[in-house]
Amino acid sequence: MGRILAIDYGLKRCGFAWTDLSRIIATPLSPCETNQIFIQLEEWVKSEPIDIFVLGKPLRFDNSFTHSTEEILNFGSVLQKKYEHIPLIFFDERFTSVMAKDAMIQAGATRTQKKK
């Protein structure tokens, strides 16, 4: 079984996390500049078995697109063409920031840590 690689595509920078080979634990990876994303992805795809890409898809509460949704969908299209052997799943990320903030509060994070 290979890893699941999650991609948080941003207009300037992209964040990543991947699972262990058992798909139990997700570990954050180093972010990169958006214009370097395919260089970074190629390194990981060559070095590790990746079975699935998960790409965050930002939507508003009414299911309409945000200012970045179209660009993320375009990136997803290019990603699917380049790595057609690796399935791509879009993940509705509307509540992920709220969940992350709640988790930080429960963990006792300081205001400075929550702003990062």
C-alpha cells in the first residue's frame, strides 16, 4: 500500500502532508512556492509509492467558488494529466480552518501560535 499525498494548493505557496505506508498517521511536509510544485511533486513521486492525491477544494457555504477555486481546479486538471496513474480526489475544505483552530485551542496554543 502506498501513501496518500494531500496538497493544499495556494496562489503563492503550497502545503503538503502524507500518510505513512499504513495510512494511519499523516505527517506534514515542507511547503514550496507554487511555481515549484511540480518539481517537488516529481521528487516525492520518484522516491515514494503514492497511491492517491488529495487536493483541497475551497467552496463557500452556498457551494459557490471562492477567488482561488478555479485556479485549483486548473491545477488539478494538469496534475491528473501528468500523473494519470495516480487517482486525484478533491476534498471539500470549508471547515478545515475552523477544525484546526479548535484543535489548537484544545491543545492550549498561545495567541501567537494560533496566528501562524
